[in-house]
Amino acid sequence: MSIKYFDHAATTPVREEVLKEMLPYFNIEFGNPSSIYSIGRKARKAIEISREKVGNSICAKSNEIYFTSCGSESDNLAIKGFAYANKNNGNHIITTKIEHPAVLNTCKKLESQGFEVTYLGVNKNGIIDIEQLINSIKKNTILISVMSANNEIGTIQPLKEIGRISRLNNIAFHTDAVQAIGNIKIDVQELNIDLLSLSAHKFYGPKGIGSLYVRNGINFEKIQDGGHQENNKRAGTENVAEIVGLGRAIEIANKNLENYNDKLKNLRDYYIREITKNIPNILINGDIKNRLPGNINMSFKDIDGEYLLFNLDEVGICASTGSACSSGSSEPSHVLVELGVPNDYINCSLRITFGEQNTKEEVLFLVENITKIINKYKNII
Ligand code: PLP
């Protein structure tokens, strides 16, 4: 059975040419980048080339780029690292209720350490209210952390406005851009972003490698003690091969951004057209315009999401859901709850995230199977 993969927000396969560039750094150019002999220097050079590629792709300087082990670590380092270093200026942080757990749980940890956090709600389309953001700013606010795009519903936040307000109030702006990078263009200068987290496995790079951009002049502290790597901000021998992979993946992603966007939008619109022909009572979760090109999150009325996902898997379809069903937890998704998705829809949301390899034929296969499974479910209950 061939796999039909519609879960690119969860992860993406490593591109062949990315893998090819990475391979020598495992066993041929395997030197420690801190070593002064030639293979060490070669590894160091490879890291610095990657750093430049990451910087270029978001309009940052290469000395503003730090490598980490993943998006989650970047979020931790950005928020804790900034909060600890700037606690003398204030202890208030503003974020949103729909952040990824890497941000939410970091903020919760900081609350337990004496920081104060405001969690902004979102409207029914999943977008924050700028007035509410402005009204939440206090004298002791030091940081605003708002995700660029949501991992479940793909909604893109008004980054330019948030950046403008942060700058105007002399507050640092962090954005978790893990879902956005590789899907939409982010220019940290134009958007006044001070800290930005990204992760390679969302744009056809390897898992277990991330990066954090920190604007020069922004004070932040390391949160892991050890050696002096990454300009003394992130201890640990650098993961050279993966750093090379990240650099190559982000370079390719940026070059292909427009075509990739068009392709995903076409597939998404085709899917919406076809599925709505077959199934009544569909709710699209999140703003239809301000969302990532490849993301569509729908809820089906009175359907068991776990049943749907399980049966899709039986025919080789990989998709995801934000509701209780996928994770086995009894709690519905915090994002869908925040949107106010009605009870008879919340138990079955289906997140489809398209990618490079998907075709229209695959979309038809997906629609056919969702229709069959939902009809079967209705017959047995
Ligand atoms: N932030 C967002 C919005 C994400 O979607 C993810 C992963 O899905 C992360 C952070 C964490 O990234 P990583 O898997 O690299 O730790």
C-alpha cells in the first residue's frame, strides 16, 4: 500500500539534495568545529556558511543566528533567555492562548518563577485582537511572544502590526515561526522582529535541528551551561551535519517559495471544492484568507475523529487532528476551544497539510475516502 502523506505541518521528508550535502559531515568531514586542525576548520566553515544562509533567508545578519536542537529549544532559549536577562526592566510577558506548548509551557514555567504572563485570546477566526494587545501592555512588559502561524489551523497573525506596537513601546518581539518559515516570507527588518524560532524538519530539512535569531543589541542569557559554543549562548558541540542540512533546506525553501505557495494553494482549494460537494455540515477552522497556503483544518459534525483517522490510516492516508481523538487525551485541542468550535464539531477536526509531493489525484483519493468513512460511520451509529 502506498502512503499518501498529508501531514506536512507535523514533519516533512528530508530533500535528497539536502541529505547529500549532510552526509560527508557524519564520517568524512567529521571534525569538531572547535578543533584547530583542518577537518575541524572545515566543519567550522560549513557551520558559518549555514549561518549565513539562515540569516539571508530572514533578512538578518549571520551573527544574529544561533543553532539549537529544535524549535522547542529555540522557543525556550528565546523566552527564558530574554526574560532572565531583562528581569530588572520588568517581569511581564504577553503571549497568546493558541501558542504551541513549547511557548505555553515555557511561559507557565516563568510564571512559577515570579514572572507575570498575559495570555491573549483570539477571535473566531484564530487571529489576535490588536486593541487587546495594546491594552495588555503595562509598565513592566518586557516581551511579546506571538506565533507567526498556528500549527493546527495555520492562521497567520498580524506580525507587522505586532512588530510596530512592540517597537513603539520599547518591548521585545519574539515570534515562533516554526510553521511559517518555508511557507511564507518573513523579513525580520520589515516586521520589527527581535527574536525568531525556526525548525528544519518543517521545510524538508532534518529533525532535531533548529535555530534562533536574536537581533544584535537584544540582551539574552544562555539557559544551558557548558562550553563556549554559539558565541557562549548555547553550550554543546555543534551538530554539524544537521546544521549543514538546515542551511541548505532553508536556502532551497526560500528560492522556491512562490511556486511552492501556488502549488499548495491550488491543492488546498481543490480539496475544499471537492469535499464540500460530498459532505454537508463542514466547519472550516481558522481564517480562510490569513492562513498558511497548505493548511486546511475542518470539523465534521457528529463524527468521531478517532474513527476517521484510524480508517484513513487503513488506506494509507496520513493526516492529523487537533481534537482529543488523535492524542488519546480526553481534552479537546486548546486551539479549537479558544476558537469556540461548537461541541458537536469539536470532536472531529481534520488537519490536512499539503506538501511538495502531493497531487490532485491524491486529493481525490483523500476526498473519496473521507466521504466513504463518514458515510459508513453515519450508518453504524
Ligand atoms: N512551534 C510550533 C508552532 C510547532 O508547530 C512546533 C512543532 O510542531 C514547534 C514549535 C516545536 O518544534 P520542534 O518539533 O522542532 O521542537
